[in-house]
Amino acid sequence: MTQFRLHLQLASDTVKVLDLDLCQVLLMNDQTYPWLVMVPRRDGMREMHDLLPGDQQVLMGEITAVSRAAQRLFKADKMNVAALGNMVPQLHFHVIARYEGDPAWPGPIWGVKPALPYEAAALADTVKAIKNALS
């Protein structure tokens, strides 16, 4: 098995939060939406069905755990989970806390507003809170 490498676009747009058994959990550097990205640490994967069946089961459990933790932490009205991969071919999943009345509600968030990066202290606090919520 080859060593896991995070796609350059994901690396430039996110901050690492932690590693679960299968996925690396990242925070999108956009304070407009509480937005996590989960990347299975398996090189060469583009689609969920490319994963081994055991990894698929672990993935679903991790997506569920991260979604529940994010919904509690961010007090979201709705959680969006998406796997598009049209711009970044590496298999990854978006877990996004949504609120009635957010800038894109009720539509998808992509392309609605330019990213608004976190300030350093807010970014550190958010990463810490997510780590605690997932512990």
C-alpha cells in the first residue's frame, strides 16, 4: 500500500483536526459555515465503491459520528453530507452544519459566497472544540 497523501487543493483550503481510524478530519478554512472534510487515508481512491467493504463500513460509522458531533457542537438545524469530487478527485466527504437563514439556505453552499477565512485564534478554538467533541 502506498503512503497517504492529501490532495494539494484540500491541503490549501483546510486545517487538520485529527485522524480517526480511517479518515483524516479537516476543517474548511471558511467561517461562513461550520464545514468539515473527511478524507479516507487510502491512496488512489476516487469513489466510495473503490474502498474495500470493511473500509466502507468504517467510513459510514465515522461519517455518522462526525455528523452527530458537529450537529451537537454547532447546534445545526440540518447536517449536509456530500461527496462530489468534481474539482478534487481524491475521495473526500463534506460534512457541513447548516442553519435556516444561512447565506445559502436552503440551497447548496458552493459558489454562493467567497470563503471567509478564520482569524488565527478563532481557528485554533474551533479546531480544539471539534477535537473535544470527537473525543
